[in-house]
Amino acid sequence: MKKLTIITINFNHAEGLKRTIESIVNQTFTDYEWIVVDGGSKDGSKELIEQYKDHFAWWCSEPDKGVYNAMNKGITHATGEYINFMNSGDIFATSTILEEIFSKPRTADILYGIMKAQNVTKERMYIGNISPEMHWHKIYYLNIGHQAEFSKRKLYKKRLFDETYKIYADWEWNVCMIAKNRCTTQFLNQVVALYEGDGFSDTNNKLAIDELYLIREKYYSCLYDDDITEFKYLTIVKKYWITRKLYFLLSRMANRYYKYFEYKKY
């Protein structure tokens, strides 16, 4: 069994696919298999894939039902211990990054590092924030970029990505695994990947916000945004003699009283 399965999905983005291919074939790390799922592109992507087909463990070029349907299709053909999604246009930060990561024993369910965004003007910047401790309350507002994430394949046997989400199915999956199933995580304190940016999730803000609230309602129904400020106390206490729900109910009550008396001053 290979240590890693890299899955690349693509649709009519031959230019970006070429960058991704070059990034992967130039890796000094070789203990991986590579799966490419193309959605039936008509821009020369298929011809590019055929040119590099000897590098792939499996590939296809056929219509699919969207990003996460394609990613799920790739998962079903994966055999590696860990899975990483490096989709067309995205690249690994350096040619040695995978060797640096997997030269050490790794046992955590989910490994994750830093991802940088690169927009169409080729300016590079950090995207969002990342925490060295990705607990259930951190994943509430901090997702892990799948380009910089390595998740054990056994986790996907529990469930694949929920394809009803068009933008944040990967966030919903991470919340399920970390907040609900309490999977172990390990932070890789280095830049792992460069994200192309300006994609579907970057240009559909309303849908992204709608899906984010759906995820929070599903997994954090007892929690309001105001309660985020109270995470710091929960992190310090780190005791589970009361349930999360009771903790937040008490926290919310304290917040309401505080705001009430602050309001009464005016």
C-alpha cells in the first residue's frame, strides 16, 4: 500500500492542470499513487492527461455531477494510507514538501499545514487563519484547505463528501470528523500548498455563507455566534464534567446578563 494517494480533479482548465501536473511529477517523494478525474473537458485537458497517463494509477474523462462528485469518484479508486486533493491549478509549495512531511512517522487521522492563495494577478498571500490545534470548537470558524490536508483513507470509508453542498462539502466533512467523530489531528507548521484562487468558492459568497450556516446549524445547533468569545474559557478549563450544550447554555446566559447590565448604563 502506498503512503499517499493524490487526487486531482479538473474541468476545462488545461492551463491549470499543466501546472498541477508539473508540481506533482517534480516531487522528490515517490511513495504515492495519483488519480486524475476529468469532467469531460473539451479544452485539451484530456489530451494532456493522456500525455502523462503513465504517471497515473487511474484516470477518467467523463461527465460528472460537480466538484465533490468528482472528488468522491477519485476516493473510490484510492488505495493509499492518506489522501490529498490537489486539484487543477493548485500546486505543492516546493518539490520536497511531501518528502519533508512523510520522512517522519505519522499516525494522526488528519495532517494539515498552511495553504497560501495565489490569485489571477499572481500575488501570493495567506488565506484565512490556521490553528496549531484544530479542536471541535476551532473548526467552527476555521476550515482546513484540502490542498494542505492529508486525511486517512479509512475516514472516507465512514462517509464520503456530502454532495448536497456545492462549496463547503470539505468543511462539512472536516467538522463531522473532528467535532463529531473526534478524529486526531496534527499540525504541519509549514506552507504545504499554493491555492490558485478566484475559483467557484471565491466568487459565490452568498451560497458559501448559506452553506456555512447550514453546517453550523447541523453540528452546533446549541451555539450562537456570540458564544465564540467564550471558547477561550473552555480551552483553558479543558474539563468535561459538564456537557458542551450545558456549557454554552450557561455561557450564553452569562453573556446576556453582561450585555443587559452594560446596556442599562446608558
